[in-house]
Amino acid sequence: MTRRALIVLIISICRTFGQDSPCNEYAVNDCAQDVGAEIISFNTGSQLKCQRHCELFAECQFYAFHKKPTQNVDCHLFSEPFNVYLGHCDVRMGPLNQSPPAKCMSPEENSCEVQQHENCNLWGRVTESDLNAPDAITCEAFCKLNQDQCEYWQWFREKGTCNLLDSAQKECNIVFGPREGAPGECGTTEKPQDTTTGSTASAGVCGIECPPTGLQFFPDCDNCNQFYECDNGVLTSKRCENCYHYDVDTGTSQNYCNQPGQVDCGDRTPEDDCSAATKPGDCPYDNGYFKDVHNCENYFVCVNGVPESQSCTNSTFAGLYDYNLEWCNFPNKVDCEERPICTGGPQEYKNCQCQGVETVPDFTCPPGLAVYVDPFNCQHIMVCKDGAVIQDNYCNDGTYGNEQTGVCVAGDGSQCGGRPICHDKVNSEDCYCL
């Protein structure tokens, strides 16, 4: 190779790796991802390490790195094609393009064209708004036609409209990246930093041989709540978030932390005094399986803090949720404790009764005149006449309906006989059992 050819080759390589990603200025907002499309999420500390995790999963097609983590989670791995993800976003955005349509509208999978952004604040001034645009390509074309006042465009799928802005400046929280190729190889404007600065574990601990290149994980041989990360020869001790246990049998190509009920620790001792802060609502932690405190038949699958209600009853099986084992089980093997058994899902819990009582599908007043305690609410007394409720009475706090006398009596609730007690007595909602 001649000296001139060598210089040309070096310049070509520098240009290739020094330029911005071809789609770095393109972004999306308001995306509703497919249920089950996200493989796993966790905290990595850097975009580079997030990309390395994606390489560990055979099914990972792209990753999303959050510069400002939510609940200490900054890395999300996805199994669906990037173009499918883009199809679920209401807002598409991009810069002035002199030759529309841009390739970035339909980026090539597993390429630097995947490096786009989400969750962006635009700093430009809107020069044209609510232009009719059936698709993002039309909006991009509008920007070119009005380039004297357009540097950036914004298309809204649901409204079918387009905005033009006088500046392409923006600040985005999320950056996407392909499975293969470190962020620096896609020409990011900020060179990614590996946060692992030095080993925090003794050489040879637990018999681990940490290879000089690549990313690998190993269990802590003594503590089920901990594990070791080997990143390019640097071995670091790590802890599972939320008091989870390190799972060496996840059924995937890589092991990660999992809920305690899903992990066989073997000889690795779990910490008895481990405690972790929980959030209010149906998802105490952002990801996992959690009991429905209002219905023992149901449970929640939480992904990124978003709950999805699931039932243990279907056409072939009628079970209850065992939160200790974190799966549906036979009713005689589950202790519902305070959870009643109801019909209906969240926000529509109906006919709630406590475990062990004879099931009453529904209640209708019989003929004649009589007083009844509501089988679904121990503090609701009904006066029935000729098949209809003619009067509703509600017991004061600390008093409960007596089935023999038909009046409210003081007590501790033990006289309810399997009828739940409801925080909302009038609407028979937010009920629990003693």
C-alpha cells in the first residue's frame, strides 16, 4: 500500500467513526410499547454497558438507554424490531432534509440508523402548526417547502397534523441503539463512558476467572442477594435491587436478579434482614408479579411500573394467587389472608367474599318482609320486601351486622362469618377479610 493510499484510508476511517449517527437528529414521543416486547430492564450506569447487555441476549434487537433513570433503571432491552416500536409512537420528529423521504423514517434494523431518541423537549419556536399531514413523510416534505422558517418538524399520528419549528435544538432523555456496535461506533456526540473504574472483588473469589474482554456475570457463592460483574477483566461485586435474588437458572442466555419465589438459591444463603423501599399502588416494585390485595383470584404483572391484571381462573382451571410462590395454585393450598375472593377485575370488584365460606353468586331479596346482612359487606343491612330492597342501613365504624338480630352490634368483626369488611361501606368497595 502506498503512503498516499494509507493516508486516504486513515482519513476515511476517522470520518466514519467521528461523524454523528445518520439518524441522531430523529426522535419520537408518546410511545406505547407492545406488552411482552421488553425482555428485561435494569441499571447499568452507561449506554455502552447497556449495549453490551443487549449483545448477551440472542433475542435482543435494540436497547433504550435512559439518561435520567426511573426507579434506578436506565437500560431496557427489546425483542421486537425497532420499526415495530416506532409504529406505536404518536409523535415522529426530524430535521430539515433536502432529499425527502429520509432513510431514517424506516431505519435498517441492527444498524446505526437505529440510534434515534425519545422523550424530547424541543427548544425551537413553532412557525406553522396543525398542518394537515397523513404521515410523517408529508410533514418532512412541508419542512423542505418552508425551509426559510423550518429547521425541524413534528408529526402527530393521532391528530394527523404537522408542526414546523425554526430550530432543531432539543434535549432528549432516551437514546436507542442497535444490538451490535458500541455507541462510539455510531458516532455519538458524547463519547460513552464505562463506569467501572476498578475491581471491588478479590482476585479468584468464588473461583471466578474474569476474562480480559467482554461482559459476564457470576453468582456470589455465599450470598444469594449478590453477584459479580466481569467487565473487560474488572471484577465488581453487585447487589440485586429490591431484595431480589440472583438467578442462575433464568432459562435465558444470561442470568439476572429475580423475585425470591422464583429463585433456587441452593447453597447461597439469602439475607434474612434485607429490606427495600416499596411504592404505593399495585406495583410495589417496577417489575415483577404481585398480589392483588382486593381479590385473591387476581395478580398483577408489572412492567416499568405499569400493572396489568391477570386472573388465576380460566376455562380449565379455577385457582387462587399464591404470592409466596408467585404463581396460581389450587385453592386449598393458598392462604388468602386479608384478600377477599371477588368477581371482576380492578375497579370493578363485585360480590367479594372471604375464603372458606359458601359461595353466594349473587343476592336478591326473597318474597315477604325480612332484614338481611349483605353477604358481600358486613356493615350493610338491607330491608327486603316482596323481592326488592326498600331500605339500606350502614353500620358505624366498630359495629357490624348481626345475622340473627338484623341490627348493628359492636365487636371486632369476628361475627361477620366470612362476609368482608369494606372501607367504602356504601359502595361495597375496597374490602378485606379478617
